[in-house]
Amino acid sequence: MNMKTVMTAAVMAAALTTDAQTAYKNDTDMDRLELTKEWDKTFPKSEKVTFRNRYGITLAADLYKPVGADGKLPALAVCGPFGAVKEQASGLYAQELAERGFLTIAFDPSFTGESGGSPRYVASPDINTEDFCAAVDWLSVRDDVDASRIGILGICGWGGLALNAAAVDTRIKAAVASTMYDMSRVTANGYFDEADSAGARNTMRRMLSAQRTEDYRNGTYARAGGVVDPLPEDAPQFVKDYHAYYKTERGYHRRSLNSNDGWNTTSALSFLNMPLMTYIGEIENAVMIVHGEKAHSRYFGEDAFRRLKGDNKKLLIVSGASHTDLYDNMEKIPFGSIEEFYRTYLR
């Protein structure tokens, strides 16, 4: 990949509006994050920034800007996969799209990576949807961003959260969900809806409710475990694919939940009764769903697409691609089609 120079911190600060700079400097509620100084990504190159969501949580992000860009640019906020950090797939997407002319940020969700929030390693359909909207807040007030041309891109579980954000935030003019999961559906119903019953859900509710008591008693939070390691001999192919990404030099990162001990076990509770796809049929702005032909998760994207309405909704199935191919396989990720989609609807 032809890596390009990104904007320096000094230029970034100068690019902020005066009001935004003042608010940032004077905001005593902003968490003081200890951001890593050394380069620890699985790819080059970006610059760290921070912003806050409406729950008071400070989010850490990497900012990418095209070389030689001036004036107001179309902008994108990128996040995912679910259980990953910005140093992995989302940063790769953000960097590539910046090289194609967009100002981009890849951010760590609340409670994970370098972002703030306590307790750690918790997921929330509400707060994580807000994370996308907060990224749009931050982009909207920059002097180098055209606030009428902002889009988002979610990978894996963040694809479903991106659709939920697009359903509530009309400032999001174009949303892309790449290799998406519907986290509320897979949590409540199991893979391929094989545990879709009140009995199975109530068994899970009892187990997780009991775990909450233990967590409170112990003052710690049990972790669900990341990607299984070592692999069992009978592991499904998609689990092998996850291992090949998260547990090897290809994609391992020390802050990644999936690469290490996973989410808090009780995080699953919040997705059991808050279905993310409820209002996606009311999204008026543009949506593109990208999925691999061979992805085990393909049914999430295709079923979500059937609920969308309007000729500005697109479904792209990538020939021969698995779920994790769309994390970092530059020969499989259809960046040309994604760029064309954003160019069409961010204008």
C-alpha cells in the first residue's frame, strides 16, 4: 500500500474552530487518557485525538487526513470489529479511505482500548450507538470538514451498530456496514438462530444474572474469554478464521478483547432485550451493506438489507470472501465500491 503522510498535531489543533478549541481546553470533565506514545498498530500511520460522548466518556481515536487536502472535506468515522481496537481493522479502513480523499477517524468504543469508561470491557447497544454519534459531533465542528458530508463505517458487530446510529442520527448521510453482525440477534438467538426460544434465553438470563451477583460480591468482573486458543480439532471454519486473525501476528493486539480475555461475561445482558434493527426500515439516508460470499455471518447482512427501503440502499456480496477476509485482505475488501458509494451520497 502506498502510505501517505498524515496531518500533524499542530495542524490538527489549528484546524479546530476557536469555540471547539476553547471547549476542549476548558472541559474539566474530560477524562485524561494515557495514550500510548509508541507505534503499536498492525499497520502505519495516524495521529491520536480524543473527544467525548454524551455519557461523559472520553473516546480515543486515530485521525487520518489526505495529503495536500484543503478546504472542507467529506469525513468518515470508522469502528469495529466487535471486540477489536482501532489499531486493527478499523484503522486499516480509515487509512485506506483517507488515501482516497476522505478525512477519517478510527475510534475505540467506550470501555475498551484507549478510550475511557469504567468498568472495563463492557458493551452497550445504547452507549456504543452513541459513540458513533459522538464521533459525528466531533467531526461536525472541524473547520476542515463539511458537516453536510459525514458518513460512518462499521465492521462486524459495529456494522449493526452503524445501522442503529444511522436510524437515529440524520446527520449521517451515508453508512456502510462491512461483514456485519446483528449483536442483539446473535446474543438472543445464537448463531443461525439455533437457540431462538424463550427457554434458551431464560437459561442465559439466569446464568448472567447470577454472575452479576458474583461480580458485585467479588468487586471484579468475570471475562467471557476471547477467541479460543488453542483451537479444538472440531472448531468450525469461522472460528479458525477468527483465530488466524486475532491470535497471530496478522492481527493480534495487546489491547484487543478478542485477542485476549474477551468482554465482561455480563455484557451480553444488554443485548438480550434491545434489538438493534428495530427502526432501520425508516433510514432515509444512504446505506451500503458489504458481505463476503462465504461468510458465516452473511445472513445478518442480507436480512438487514431486506428491511431497508429506498433506491439509495445497496447490498454488495464479495465473491469468495469469508467474514474475516473483510477485516484486512486488501484484495477482497471492495474499497473501490465503498469509495464510489460515499462519493455518490456524500455530496
